[in-house]
Amino acid sequence: MDSTQLALLALLLGAIIGVGASLLTLIALRARERAAREASEAVPAGITAVLDAMDDPAAVVDTSGQVIAISPTAPWLGIEKDAPLEHTGLRDLVRAARGGTTETANLRLLRGGMSSESRLVAARATRVSERYILLLVRDLSEQERLEQMRHDFIANTSHELKTPVGAVTLLAEAIELAADDPAQVRAFTARLSAEADRLGRLTGRIMNLSRLQAAEELTSVGDVAIDEVVASAVEAHLVQADSAGVELARGGDRGLYVRGDAQILKEAIGNLVANAIAYSPRGSRVGVGVRTNGGVVEIAVTDQGIGIAEADQQRVFERFYRADQARSRRTGGSGLGLSIVKHAVSRHGGEIRLWSQPDRGSTFTVRLPLAEAPVIDSPVKKKKKRKPAVAGAQAVKKGRE
């Protein structure tokens, strides 16, 4: 057999192999389509329509754990159609329901995608045919958050309010007993006023913290000028700084904006400035600096105070935690300021960082997503509109002269 015949034979064999491969591929595709069609047809009538109308995550799963149909919100928990069920807890629930019983369980699941947030859910698996199981998932995270908020509020009030309330009661009794001694009455009255002020501040802070915990999202969102936030926080504490002999200074970038609630951000930065002044020695400086860093606005409040020990740095954002108990009592600190700041920054999609060394001071840095500066109408048009009025006024003035 010569070379030409060998070449023709090779071409023929190649063509046969190519046709065979194509046929096998076509057969496999047809088989897959047929299996999918059969699976779709085997799903009990009406379930697909019900899934499409559901707000909660739900899916029809076969006995092997393969997802056959899903509701529109199912991908929120990482449940994808024509893919295996990923969550171990849900797989175990489906496996338990294969015997024909309805199985329920409360599970903590991670959201789909890159999110590391876990959600508390109530899952229910019911067998609806020989091959398929209906899986229903209801998010309980909002109920859990509200219950935690209620528990925290009760703990907050019982933990802290009892001290000033008890002091007010004792001082009122002391004033009654010292009714014949004007000097003692004046002394007790001054202390009573101080305790009442402390009680008012503490109540206000507890309410602020509860308000921040009351909703997952901000209710009033707009373009917030960082210049305005920092200026407000600094100006509000000038008297405190002057009384403490502490210099307040600000610097850094200007003209930056974020999206959020201006009042909440002013209170948060104001709390950091107030803390910095309270823990700084006389003659020192507290600085507020602003800069951008990779699409993030950083607002740093730096003091030259006593600093925070490394063991306390992870706990200073807990409610009612005080790194320096003695100083907190002297300054009237409630231990809520940093907790309020943390919740406020978190509501704006940001984070707060802490650097501190004992006897060298501390720096609290609030990091928020940078937003584009809002477009402001040019004042040129307004000036043009006012020109005739100004000219008329000048003419009247000239005529009077």
C-alpha cells in the first residue's frame, strides 16, 4: 500500500472518528435535555408557579440533593438551579425527609457569594413525590436582631440607670433630713443637679444606641460633606477643650463627600473628639485629620493622652466597657460613646480602626466609602436675576439724593 492510499485511509478514519464523536456529543446533549424535560415534567403541577410567587427562599430538590427548581430569592442563600445543594445543614434536612416525614430545623447559614454574613433561618423539608422534596427557608434574622435589641436595652437600663437613680433617691432623702441646715441643703442640691444631668446624658446615649440598632438601614440618606461633619464636631467641643486646657486642631483633605445621615456622623465624630479631650493631659493637642485612601474617606482623631493597653483595645467598643474606670467616674463617662460610634459607622457601610500605646496616645480612624461630590447649581444665574432689582434700587437711591 503506497503513501497515497495510507493518507486516504487516515483521512477516512479521521472522518469516521469525527462523525462518531459528534454523534456521541449530540446523543449526550439530547439525553441531558430529555432528562431535564422529564425532571421538569415530573415536578408536581403548580409547585413551579408557587415558587415563582414566593418571597422566601424555596427550592425543589431531588433525593440526591440536586436542585431542580427555585424561587426568585433562593440565590440569596446560594441555592442555584441545576446545581447540588451546598449547605450541609440543608442537605441533612433533605436527607432526613426522604423517608416521607416533614423535617424542620433552625439553622445558621452564610449568604451566597463573597459575603461572610450569617443568617438565622427556619428550614422545612417536605416530600412531595417519589423523587422530589420541597425545601422552604424563612429568614429569622430580623426577629433575632429585635430580640437582641430588646435584651440589650433591658440590660443597659438595669446595669447603668440604677446608679444615678439610687443617688438621686439618697440625695433627696438627705435634703429632707437637712432641711434646717441651708448650707447642707445647697450642697446636696448641687450634687442632685449633677446626678440629674448625668442621668439625662446617660438616657440620651442609651436612646441613641437603641435608635442605631432599631433598623438595618439608614432612614435619612443624602450627600454628606465631611468638612461640615468635622467642623461641627470640633466647634461643639471647643468649650470642653478650653476648660481642659487642650488644643483642638483639624487638617487634611477638603471637599470630600460620603453618602449617609449627616446628624449621625456628626454625633459619631463628636463622641471621638469628646473622648480624646477627656483622656488628654492639660497642654496637649487633639487633632482631627481627613484624607482619601483608595476610594475610602478616613477621618482620624488623634490624642496625646494616656493611651489604651493592648488587652483593652478589643473591648473598648463594647457597651459600658471602660478601660480606665477611675477616670470614667471622674469625667462622668458612660462607656457608651465608642459603642455608638461603632454602630453609626457600621450603618454607613464603614469601619473604625484603633491604634494606641500606653502613655503615647490613641488614634481612632473612621473609614467610610467615598462618594462623588454633588453637582451644585452655578450662582451666576441667580446674580443675573438680581441685577435688575439691584439696578432699580440704585436708581431709587440716586433719585433720592
